[in-house]
Amino acid sequence: MAYHNELGKIGEQLAVDYLSRNGFTILERNYVYDKAELDIIAQKEKKVIVVEVKTRNSAFFGNPQDFVTKAKVKCMVKAANEYVLTTNNKLEVRFDIIAILKNQHIEKIEHIENAFYHF
């Protein structure tokens, strides 16, 4: 497996651990619909939180969250809509980003709530 793929998996596990420690219940990991993948679907209180995890080993080219494109947002909204419909979920949906910088010298997790709106 390529290094960036391994780093992505490590980042997703760090995000799951972070969310679990902070009172979120993990509902799904790597939910796939059509061409879209939702990294984490969690619940806290009366909200479903769709979480995009971006992991980088350096901020040299920009912060991890800067790599969530408009096309990615469009795909995420489409997949989240399918998840809500197929699970008959009536809760409010929120989109978050967890940005992770991880290398030998640093491990920084930033949780950005309401990172974007779905309309």
C-alpha cells in the first residue's frame, strides 16, 4: 500500500478515536454510494454528522481542510442524502471536517464543525 494511503487510514483511525473520546457514536465508516465515499458517519445528540477526514504529513502545500473541493462536497452531499433515505433517518445532518497533520514530529487534530452547508 502506498504511503499516502497508509497515512489516510491512520488519519481516519485517529479521527474515529477523537470522535469517540468526545461523545460521538460512530454509525458508519467508509460508506460508499455511487462514486462518493463518506469517511465517517457519526451521531451526537440529535444530529447525524458526516465527517470528511483529511490527513497530511505537512502543511507545506496548504492545510488539510483546504483540499476539500467543491466536487468532493457535491459527492458527499449526494452520498449523505442516500444514507439518510436508506436508513430512514429523521435527524438533522451536519458536515464536519477533521484535519490532521501527522508526521514524526507532530500530531495535530483540528475538528471543524459545520464546515460547509448542503444547500
